[in-house]
Amino acid sequence: MFFSKVEKNAEKVTGLTLTQIKAISPEKFRSYLEKKNKKPFSFTSEFPVIGRGNVLRDSLITSNALNAEIDKILR
């Protein structure tokens, strides 16, 4: 029940379903949002600077790996 509300809000804000968002790369998603909102968009990390360092271990991850991590968190 709660997840369906999150899903509907995400669709309302972005104009895309979660399935569509998962199918595109973060770069294409950023580009889509910039065109839709007519202003620059950037991704930021909400993790604290203090601690064990970069959660990505100083590397980028693919959109498939990112989707897998998100799926694991939501289950």
C-alpha cells in the first residue's frame, strides 16, 4: 500500500512510470528532467562526508547495478 503511493507520486512528479525510469540511464533521465522542467538538474549524494568515505568506492556504477541495488533495498 505505501509503495503504491510512492510509485504514484514518482509518476506524477516525473511523468514516467518506474519501469520507464529503470529502463533508461541516469544521464538520459537527467536530460529528460532538464527538458521537462527547463532548468539544470544534478544528482547529489545524501550520505555524510564523515565516515568510511565514498559509498561508491571511488568509481561509477552502471544503471543495471544501480537498479539491482534499488530493487534489493525495496524488497
